[in-house]
Amino acid sequence: MSNQPRQLGLLAAIAVVTGESIALGIFLTPAAMARSLGSPLLVAAVWLGMAVMALSGALCYSELAIRFPEDGGEYVYLRYGYGERIAFLYGWMSSIVMYPGVAAALAVGSVAYVAQILPANFPTLQAFPPLLILVFAAINLLGTRIGGTVMGLVNVLKLAILFALVGWAALSGHMHLSNLLPLATRRAGSDPIFPAIAGGAVSAFFSFGGWWEASKIAGEVRNPRRTLPLAFLGGVTLVTLVYLLISTAFLATLPIQSITSNTAFVAQFGAVLFGSAGARVLSACVLVCVCGGIAALAMAAPRVCYAMARSGAFFPLFARLHPRTGAPANAILLQTGLSLAVLMLGAFDRMLSYIIFSAVLFLALAASTLFRTHQPVRAWWFPLAPIVFIALSVVVALLILMHDPLPALAGVAIVLCGLPLRRLFPNSAPPLSQERN
């Protein structure tokens, strides 16, 4: 069990849930889905379908986090349910490959919006992505309490900005319900219905992605039996509400047929609400959302290799806590270094497209651990919630595989490359034989 002090409260746990889920995609995904689906009712149906999946998963992960209240999340659950080999493959994929790619993608994605705020000839624009990663790494090196506080404040600011945008769009008279009508009729230029729904479901999954990260800090959350279920369910509910409200504001302010591209639509939306300053105002909003995502990632991601090292499945150096701050400093430095390396290589787009298929399967596999526990789950939602979550995860994985099979299969190969590396750690501790209640 984690020997770290429990310094994080409900605000920090909810901030992890909402941090990655509401990041760069909040202003891009709703526009892309609207253009493809062509109907406000279909857009709402896809978001609500993803909300059902996420809420089902949140129930599963809150139960797992209560049973295993230690850092590491999916790594801990897979290790208990399926043994060290499967858990190591997940840890290798997420900690060494996926999370550095996500951090690099978020940081680079912010550059276009920073360019809208700074002068056109600003000389150090390209230095912004590594600076962003380093700033949040430094904050987390100062200690879990400080990192959690900053992450919570940034994400509260983000949510306040998003709700204020929707409120301003409504109160300023720029939203017109006539733009949403007829709700079910698909507009001209929409994509064919089945590819549109499939693409919308995958895009919505990517946008919701990250709600499960609160499980990775379970060892540092105060009163986990109460805090973690509230964080998972409250966070996912907030994410659902934000995406539905932002999508409604977008489509009620500008009709679907006016959407030409994601970025152009964001600029149009900003111009309608704020005139000539619209691009800068919306860019600042996007930047706050990106900062919230990177803050959550900087907090959660290092806990995976920390948990691996504590179980003997990774180098012991990364299981050490800083003697003064109590932070897993070496794990934070490793994640930061890997993110900067991916950033310099410029390989994050390919990396994420390769890994996401395997990541979805690991999510489902972790939830299925509830069927393998020694102490049976006694909850009103069991076994329906894990069945729904696993089934919908498999559907999303199949849609990804059908859409672009080569990157998905390449990602499986990357994950399996972890098997030879596991031989470096033959003396890992045995998996937990009994969950803690």
C-alpha cells in the first residue's frame, strides 16, 4: 500500500477527472461532430451515449479505487486481476509511451492559440510547449498538496470560463433556438449516417477520455471511500453537462451549415460573441483548458511508474519519494523527460493513433477485474455497469480498428514490445491476493 500521506481532497480528485476530459477537444470536437452528424438531436444522442458509457465506467472505477486505495490505477487493478505480465504491459504502454505523447500533443496544440494572443513576431513561440510541460512538472515537484491545489484552481477557472461562455451566449441574445430546429432533420452536406455516428462516437470517446485518471492518485486522496465515488460520478456528470451546453451554445449561435472546419468555426463563434476580439478571447479560453489538462496529466501520469517501481516491476529509483516534499520526484522527472523527448521528435500524433486502440482494451480489462474479486461486489449497479462499460469499450475499439486498422495493429505490436523489457525485473512482488475494504 502507498506510504504517501493523504493530502488530496475532493476538489483535486474532481480536477483530475475533468482535467484531461475537458482540454483542447472542448472547442473542436463539438464542431466536428455537428458538421459530420448534421443534426442537433444526433449530436446530443452521441454525447449522452458516451455519458452512459463514462458513468458506467465511473461506477466500476470508483469501486476498484475503494478496494485498492493506492496509487497506480489500472496498473494496480490489472495486477490483482490478471497478474504481473498484463499489468506490466499496461504500465509500459501508458507510462512510457502514451502519457508522454498526450502531454506533447496538448502542449503543441496550444501553440496556434498562443499565437492569437501574442504579437505576430513574438520570437519564442515554439518554446511555449516545453515551457508548459516544465512549469507543471515543477509545480508537482513542490509537493502533492501544492500540485493538487494548483490543478484544482486551474480546473475551477476552466469550468467557470466555459459556463460563463454559455451564459454570455444566452444572455447576450446571440443564441437562437431556431438554429437548432428541426432537431432531428439532418442538414445538407452531412456525412453518411453510419460513418457519421461511428466517427462521432469515437470522437466523443476521445473527448471524454481521461475521467479514469483519478484512480491513479487513490493512494493520496483523503477518505477515499467517500471522496473517490463523488469525484468519479460528479466529475463525469460535470464533463457531460459541459459538452452538452457547449455544443448547444455552438449550434444555437451559428447554424450547422455554416461550419466549414473546426478551427474556423471556433473563430466564427468568438467573433459573434466578442466581435474583433473574439479570436483572442476564445484562444485564451482554449489555453486555460489546455493548462487544466496538462496539470491533471502531470499529477496522475507519474503515479503509474511509481506504482510499478514499488511493486518491483520497474527500477527502484522511481519508487522513491522526495524526503521533504513527499512527491514521487523521480517518477515526475521521468515523465517530464519522456514528454520533452516526444516533443522534440514530433512523433506524438503517430504515437497516439497507434496506442489508443490498446488503451481502450486495457480500460475494459481493468473494469472486468470486478468479476474476479475475492469479495463479491454488492452494489445496485452490479453487474450491469461493468457489462455496459466493457461492451461499449469493445464497440469503440472495433470502430477504431475498422476505421484505421494498421495503426491499431501497430499499437498492439508496440505494447507487446514490453514483454522483453519485463525480463529486466524478474523479482517483482506477487500480486495482491486480497482486496482491501
